[in-house]
Amino acid sequence: MSGRHTGRLVATGENGAVPRVLLRHYRITRQPWVEVTSDAVQVCLPAYFGKDTVWSIPKGQVRVLDDRVAAPAAPGSDQPWATTRPVHIPYAATTSQNTSPNLVLVFDRPVRVPPVRFIAGLDPAFSWRKSRSPEGLWLDGVMLRAMDGFAAPSVLGSAGVAAVPDLGEFLRTHRELVGDPHEVERMVTAESRAGKWSSALSWLGLAGVIAGRVWALEWLLYLGLVLFVASVAVPLWRGWRTKSR
């Protein structure tokens, strides 16, 4: 993470001096932010949850990723491991999806997300339907883009949010794990295979749509669209299978 303090990083909350990290946004949109109160970390993402909804997470369950913090001595083990459930830490882009996050919040246990706006729900990681279902949408963390990504972890840390230097080690100690090397290898292989299938179907779908338009072949156009849908369905199916085990 890089950057310099801009002087706009910390703002004053409505109830007095409250540490607030401002997130990048377009000038025509409402200001998103992360604020720390005495007992919660509050995330305001108007583009995702609307202007009147704040995602409030108990402060004791939130960690900020900061590789400048000294890592504690970890038990020496080269044993491979994997989480029993997929880990979901998506990027909540407040500008373009082509930008990179510079602030990562992770949770001691999955946290439910407020109902997502329909347009924001077009992002597969923030499903509009799932966020409004009885089951709900649960995340293991969220990636953001702060105006000052270098200073943001320090601001949150000074307000009482604990820092973790390594995401992998955090997950290893805070999630249920699969320790059998053969099972881990099977899971990694299956995940890789699903990714390759998804990518292949996406490219075939794109080729089908383009060819169908160029040669005016309606059936080829529809086939391309079907392949596009399949490219999205494969990872979802894989996640459902993992969850149902």
C-alpha cells in the first residue's frame, strides 16, 4: 500500500470527533467511508447499500490487514491446509472495478451484509437476490479503496481496530480447516478445473456472440449467450457443491 496523508483522511462524525477513513469515489456520487465508534466499525457504501444504510460490524470482530505490523511467531508446519468453506472477501469498488484496493478488513467470523441495491447486485460478489433472502449474504471481509491507503490502517488501529500482518495466517487460525493433504489437493484441483472451464466458456460465448452478429446467425448468437451464462454458473455450482458437503 502506498500514498501520503492528504489531510482529508479523518473527518468528524455527527456525534463528535470520530475516526473516519474516507474512501475514493466519483464527485457526482455520495462520499463512502469507514468509521470507528466505541463498539463498532461502520462501513458506509451508498452505491451498494443506499444513502441511508450503514453496515455496522462489532469492533471486536474486525481486523485490518497491515503488513507493517510484526507477525507473531507461528507454529512451524509445512502441512498444506484449506478452509472447509469458500472464503469471500470481495472488492467493493467505489470507483472503477479496474482500480486496486488498498484497504482490507477481515472478520473473525463471517458477517451478514445489508440488503444490496439492485444495480450494485450486478456484481456477482454482492448478489442482490442473496442479500435479500432469508439465508442472507455473508462475507469473511471486504476490500476497499481509501483516499490514503498508507495511513488508513494506522487510523483504524489508533481507534482500536486490531491489525493482522498476514491474511493466510489469520484464516488458518480463525476458520475451520481441512488438514488432510489428499483432500486439500483434491479441492485445489477441482477449484482450478472449475476456473478453467469458466474461462473457456466465457471466451467461447464471446466468440459466439461476435460471430453470430457478424454472420447474422441468430442461433449462434443465442448459443454464445448461453455459454456466457454457463461461464457464470460453473463457479456458482462449484460453490454450492462445496457448501453442501
